[in-house]
Amino acid sequence: MAKEVHLLAFAGARDVVGAAEVAIAIDEPETARAFFERVVGRFPALAPYRASLRLAVNGSYARWEEPVSPGDEVALIPPVAGG
């Protein structure tokens, strides 16, 4: 039975996704990289952001090999500039 990951999108990623929040169905845990590729499959205009976006899983930055599981909250974090 598929469950959902709650995806949060910020800044330019939000513009591409067309919403600040969206549900992505997954059946079982997968790596953050595989999950991001699933998101890009649904929103192909995110592909150019591959090198600059970071993922946060349940409030913590995630490495690409870390798991994303049904029920998690994943945020697409754009580069942050300070000043």
C-alpha cells in the first residue's frame, strides 16, 4: 500500500513545482537520490537544479544515500546566500 512523502518546496523549486507543498506517493523506503529523481520525473523542470538543491528529511539535511520513507517530510532547499 502506497503512502505519501510530504514534499515542501521553497523559492525557485516552489515556482517549478507550482505549490509550496505536495504529496508524493512511495511504497517503501528509497534513497534521497532516488526520491529526488522521482520528484524530477514528476516535475522535469527541476532537472537543472540537481547540482544546487539540497534535501532535508524530517528537518535535517540528508546525504544522497540516506533513506526517505513513507510518512517523511522532505524539503527541497535552494542555495542560501548571505549578506
